[in-house]
Amino acid sequence: MTDDIFRTIRDAVVTELRALLPDLPEGLLARVLVEPPRDASHGDMATNAALVVAKPARQAPQKVAQGLAERLLAHPGIAAATPAGPGFVNLRLEESLLRAQVPVILRAGEAYGDGATGGGRKVDVEYVSANPTGPMHVGHCRGAVVGDALANLLTKAGWAVTKEYYINDAGAQVQALAWAAYWRYLQALGTSMTEEEFAAGIPGGLQYRGEYLLPVGEALRATHGDALAPGAVPAEPALWLDTVRAFTVDAMMAEIRADLAALGVRHDVFVSEAALVRDGAADAAIAALAARGLVYEGVLEPPKGKLPDDWEPREQTLFRSTEFGDDVDRPLRKSDGSNTYFANDIGNHADKIARGFDELVQVWGADHGGYVPRMKAAVAALSANQPVPLDVVLTQIVKVVKGGQPVRMSKRAGTYVTLADLIDEVGRDAVRFTMLTRKADAQMEFDLDAVVQQSRDNPVFYVQYAHARARSVLRGAGEPGAADLADAPLDSLADPAEMALIRRLTAWPRTVEGAALAREPHRIAFFLHDLAADFHLLWNRGREDATLRFIREGEPEATRARLALVAATAAVIRSGLAVMGVTPVEEMR
């Protein structure tokens, strides 16, 4: 038996559909779905097959559904097939078929749910990619967790995944960071200059004032002595400030890597924007687009809401992004002739395509939502000969509260709650799990009190407690092996609560596939919470009804059946937690 019962039944549906309508084109059958019904009372599964094929077959959907249902009734494992609505067919499975999935889970262990949906396609998942201008903060945290869990999810669903961090180290913000680090360096040398005097003499003033740059200043002094002090360097900063900038970016990236490691996030590749600019990646990509007539010199219309006297039309180098679905063409050069951020991003995506990725996935903050159409347009243009899809997952802001009040900002960072603060307060696993309890583009309130409560209202505790309970049962039974339990007779598992738990377990592969295709790792957290609820319900019922207890005195075969169900539940919980990057606990303390 396959480890995906939904795929098994879909194969049956397609087989019977071909027999019913032999002339159907194969491409049409790819649109046939078998999914859980929205209302569990309708059955175990539902298929849209009749709706998909009715029009090409020139038959009413209800007629196709009736014919398909009659054929499916004769198929082994299908107990009921009922036409419904405009052309759906609701299916109820034989309990024996559902129970047979338990040994499949036990033999697969945590690999249960591993799929082939991705077909081994190479996908680059870029996430975090924060400017290296300070410590990681709670806003970065959500993108880091969502991106990492999504990468794990795609791996489980059959993609060949590369986890990538794009270092934004080529813009004005990083130059401002270098000046701020230089100020801390002067302080380490014992300068008599005041902060205000220093700030008045640099472009844009002193933008980064957090205490996190104090160690960077000390490290600059330890490395360079007074060789970078005023008088020891040329008056023109362009001749020496790059040394400070590179040193500071390296120091910030080392801290970012440490913060990410504490969160359990490790990237495969770090790509530097500055290096791509230096290597001419953006210019080469723009030249390639220009050769295809997609770059021109022109004047844009004033932005919406601008009055004519607010607008200075000027000729710019523009990309024809409107040819690829964007609402306006986009500038590639600034007034000083340097690349726009968008141009550098084109270079970054051209580099990804050149590295042979079949798909690109990126996790951005919701404030970048308006940037998505132009980037999709650029990728479509860059990969025109062999299209490479770009999916962008947007993450909304996170508000941290404690005692019902917003948490005070980090003194060290100066302006925000750091990721390190958050992990120190509640632990890595609580942070990761909680960040996945909402859809990525929904705003979130991270309640520091709630995530450490031991109650069913806390999904972190609720799921971990289910695993700990299952492990406690298995330890109490002497740790029977999965191979032994996989051979247990399961006919005694017939109570509605037991069957509900089995039905939930069998939905795990379909959940993995659906979440991966939708790029929605929060579905894993939702599934685990529902699975934990089913398990806790069965546990509690066993306290009241001796026939539902996992260990039945004097009934070894009934006990083995229930231990098999407990072990399968624990395996699926571990499988889901692995996708989320959360460590399962053996016991609650």
C-alpha cells in the first residue's frame, strides 16, 4: 500500500473515470482532485472528477457523478460513494482500509508523509536577507521561521531545496552603518569629539546609535590600532571607509549567523549583493534584457496622487515590466548613474537562474508587497526561454506583549526587541512553533506569558504534551519496537474516537502535499494541533471507559493494537515537528 491513502483513492477514481469515459484526454485528468470534504459528515474524501470532465464529455456533471459513484462502489476499500451538489462524489472508506495505514506509518516512521510532488526540482528558498545593520529582531524572526519551515516542508514534499540568505550589503544603509561603526572606533580610541560634533560632519548624520556597535568599535581598534584615526587616513573617506564597512558587515553577519543558529536556522548559501555588483551581475542582466528590447530611455508618468507642479519629468533607463504584468515600467538607474535597488535585485535573480534553479521562493516582509509585481516581471523576462516561477511569501509584523502590555525595547539594540531576547525569554522551540500558528500574512501578537502556559490554549504545550503522553505509554509498555507493532492485528480498533485518530493520521501525506503547493507551512501547526486534540480526547475517554485504555490487562492483542496506534501518532507528531524545526519532548516537566 502507498503511504498516501488519498493518492491511492485518486488512482482508483482516475481508473474508473477512464473506464466510464474512455476518450478523455490525459491532460484533463491531471485536474482531478481527491481531498477531505469541508464537512466531515459527508464522508472521508470527496472528488471533483465529474465537474472536471463533464463539459469535454458533453454530459451533465450530475450524470457523470452518478456513473462514477456506481463504479467506485465496486472498488475494494470504498464503502460508500454518493453524488452530491453540482457534481462532486463523496466517498466513505472501509475501516479496514483505514486501519491498514497504521502499519504503513510504523514502518515509515518520521519519513511518513515524504512525497514526490516536487519531482526533485531544484528550488532556491531565500529568507531573512536582512540588512546587516544590527542584531536580528522579532520582525526578522517570523520571516526566518516561516522560510526555514517552508524549506523543510518543500524538502519533505520532494523538492531539492537550497536555503539562501541574500546579504544586502551594497546600499546607503550599509554605508551609514560604516560611519556609525567608525564613531564607535573613535570612542574606543578615546576621542574628545562629541557625538553631535561627529554626526554633524558625516553625510546623513549618525543613523545607527545602538550599543551593539560598541564591540565592533573595540574590534576595529584591536585590529587596526590608530591607523584609521583622523590624520592617519586620507581626507576623502572613499579611500578608506570601505575597510570599515567590510569589517563591520563581517562582524554583523557573524552576529546574525549566531542569532539564526540559536533559532535553529542554518542557510546553505550566503550571497553578497556587493559581490554581485562588483562582478557586474546587474549590468550583465540589464544588457541581456536590453538586447531583447526590454530596456529603453524614457519618462514615466507622475505617481498617482502627485500634482503636476510636484513632479519633475526626467529621462531614465527603464525596464519594460508592463510587458510582464506590472502596472508601470521600472527605473534601473539613479540620477547619478548608479544602479537602483531593483537593478541590483535583477542581478541577484539572474544569478539564481544561472545557477540552474527550476523554481524560486522568497520570504519578504509585508511592507515589500508592492515590490512583488516588478520582481515577478523581471524573473519572467530573465527566464523567458525556460520559465522559472517566482513565489513570494509575505510575513506580517509581530507585536510582543507581556502582562497584556507591549514589551519594552531592547536597551542594547536601542529601537527594537531582539531575536536573542525572545529566545532567552521563552526558548527556541516555543518561538518557532508560535510563529507558525498564524498564516504568514496575518498580523500576530506574540504573548510571552501565553507561550509558556501549560494549558490546551497554548498550542506549543498542547502538541508537545501529546507526544510526551504517547512516549510515556510506550515506555510503560516496555518500548515495543515499531516492527513488532506493525504486525499487530488491528480489528479491535473500532471505536469512533479511535477511528477519528486513524483518519487524522492518514491525512498527513495529503497535508504535506497541500501545504507545500500552497507555500503555507502554518498548515502543519494546524494539523498537529488537531492531531493532538484527537489523541488527548482518546486518552481522556480511556480514563472513563476501560475498553478504550491503551494497555488492557489480560488482553495482549488488544493492547498491541492500541500501542501501534499510539506509536503511529507519536511518529506523525515527530514528522510534523521536524518540518517546523521543533524538538519533540519525551516528558513534560
